[in-house]
Amino acid sequence: MPIPSKTFWIETFGCQMNVHDSERVAGTLSARGYTPVERMEDAGLILFNTCSIRDKAAQKVFSRLSQYKALHREGRVFGVLGCVAQQEGEALFRRAPHVSLVAGSASYPRLPELLARLEAGEHRVTGLDPASEEAFETELTRRDHPFRAWLTIIEGCDKHCAYCIVPYTRGGERSRASAAILREARMLADTGYTEIQLLGQNVNSYRDPSPAGLSFAELLAAVAETPGLKRVRYTTSHPRDFSAEIVRVMGDHPTLCDHVHLPSQSGSDEVLRRMRREYTRAEYLEKIALIRGCRRPLAITTDLIVGFPGENERDFEQTMSLIEEVHYSGTFIFQYSPRPHTEAGAWGETEAVPDAVKIERLMALQRRQQEIQAADNQAWVGRPVEVMIEAYQTKLAQWSGRASSNRVVNFSGDGRVEATAPGALPVYRPLRPGEYAWVRILRAGANSLVGEQIAAPPAANA
Ligand code: SF4
């Protein structure tokens, strides 16, 4: 059944890498004459860009596929992209027979060819190429976010964490040439983006394949100097590869945001060893000390897994004591779920932690973390913070945005009076998403700061 109309709709699951991959797929589709539509029901081609890092995320894709099966009977063409596609391969056609396209991320450069086959009415089209040596370069990205842009610097991962399916679904590390990254950063700034986020499964192991040979820290410094950019973020870092040089560069370049995301996964040496994380708790804490030693304060967030096979009460207490010791400004806590093709996934029920215990541990950690955040955030009351405005919350009658530290800030304010030129009358400028405003913090909760807009930016960024 050929694609009934050149319209498409993409639903994206998972991390920012996937969000950005969807932008690149959308760019390829647009270049082929397709237009995006607002509702899945109006699309000729319906794509799910999937995540398989946790069992729940993968199950969600299959539930969405069965939910919308009726649209296939009406002639719509379905495709599954990304990690679930790579993980399931052709077996996905058996599980969801109304799917016509199954393509992993390494096959996106071949999308025009795969689309041509779908357009010709082929019903079983696969793109399951192994990851190549090349990073996915495209000029065709269709960026949907109006004021924050993502920019991939490295794809895949060479680590082999025992629980992680990423090296299987996304292949080994491929870094992009620094010149291509810097060109894209300049292009983004020229088109009006002021905030960009550098992406990779493990950005710290970036190795410039070009003769320039930049390290990740050198690349960060070069991107931070792009004229027009106001904020540069990066994610995700692996603790083993995180260096003092990165912290020094962050200290030297205020454009680099006051935030480091450094996944710890566990506070127990024994669990870290079994996870094959390649660092001990003490080594992880050395990296935290480096970050705390930066010349300006940096917020630190982390990922944690509870219920990894063999995690006992003592191990869990070590994780609890890690969050007490580090005082993260935010944590993403997940229950372990076995994934196919991983080392831990093959352990079966051996030393599995019961689900009830996992939930209990997850809730205990979340509770304590909320208390820590609520107490630590009090230190912001009375201080000025520069916020990039993201939206207006009609219910709260407040603007909402993020500080450089990535903290959510809600604030009241309706604009500012600005001088346009020496001697000219000042003009009133209403606030708009994507702009920046200075806010004095009046109250602090565990998950957000609340304040009011102030007129004149103070000298120092908070
Ligand atoms: S570092 Fe570990 S957890 Fe992160 S993507 Fe690589 S294998 Fe997965």
C-alpha cells in the first residue's frame, strides 16, 4: 500500500538524542516534499522514533502501535525508527503486522531510498545497517524548538555497562569533525538561536577525527566562543572521562551553563563493579570535588538505578549516602529492568531484586532527594537569576523558564522599559518565550524557584 499523501507525523520517545534524530528525519522528509501535520490522524506516514533503554519505554511503543491500528486500515503507512527498531529487527513485523518500515538510527542516511520503496507500495522495508564508522551528517535538520537547538557531536558508545542496550542499538563511538560542529553552531547562532545543547551518549570521550584533533574541552571552548550564543549545555558525561580540563574551560567561559550532569548510577562499589561502570565511589567523588572547585558554582545532577541484580540493603544505603554527600540539584532515578542483548539481561532471575523492594528504594531515594533540594534551594531566596523564558503558565499567571543552572524558575513580570538609543525615548517591550529576563527569587521549593522580574540586570550572573 503506497503512502496515501506526502504528510507525516513523528512521535518521539526517550532522550534528547532521539528528539534531535527526529528533527533530522523530519528534515529529510521535508526535503523529499513531505509536510508535517499537527494530528496523527491527518498524516499519510506515521513514524514512531523509539527508545529501548528501559522495558517500559519499549512497551509503550507497542501499545501506541496497537492503539492506532485502525488508521492502517484507512490506508496510513506506519514506520518504527530508532532503538526498538534496531533491537527487534524484522521480528517487529510479526509483532505489529501493520508496520511497513523498521529502521535503526544507523540507516537514517539511507532514508530517501527507504522512503522511495515505501512510496512505491513495498510493505516490508527495513534499514537495519550496523553503525558505520561515519557520524550521521545531514544539512537537512528541521528544528522544531523555537529557541533551543540540539547539536550532535558524538554518536554511539564504546563503554559496556552491563545493563545498557545503547552500544547494541547505536553502535560504537563516532565523533563528528570539529569544523562541521563549529559550522553548525555558527549557523544556529546566525539563525537566532541563543542556547544550544551538545549531545552524545558520552560527550567526554569526543575525539575530533579531523587533523585539528580537538579534545572535548577544546571543542567546548571553541563552541562557547561562537558569536551570538548565550548558553551552551552538554550531555551526557561519563565520570571516568570527565576531566579537570573541562572544569577549567567551564570556569573560563560564562557561556557554558552552570550545570554538569554526571550519572553515578549507584553509590556502592560492589554494584558499580558489577555494572562495569569503570569507576569506584571514591573516584566518582573526586570528579565531584573537581566540579565543586570550579571558579563559579555549578549545579550537579545525576542518574541513579535502584534494584540492579544483587543490590542489597547495604549497597542501597551507600547510594542513599551518596546523595547525602553530593547534594545533587536534581536526580533521575530509575528501577532496573533487564534489557535484551545486555550482559545483565542474560543473568535471568539470579540475584534479581523483587519489584516491591525496587519501588520502596526508589521512593525512599526520591523522598530524601526532595528534602535535600528543598533545603538547598532556600539559598537562592533573595538572589538575582537570569532566566531564559520558555512559556507563560496561564493557570499560575506566571512566566516559566530555566536558569543557567537548569533550575526551573517561575516568575511574575510583564515586560521591561528599554532605552533604544542614547537620547531616544525608552520603549516598552513585552516578554516573549526565548528571551532572557532577570528575576529576583522570592520563594524556593524542591523543584522550582519562584520570583519576580527585576528591571536592571545585576552585574554578575547568579
Ligand atoms: S556509558 Fe554505559 S550507560 Fe552510557 S550509553 Fe554507554 S554503555 Fe550505556
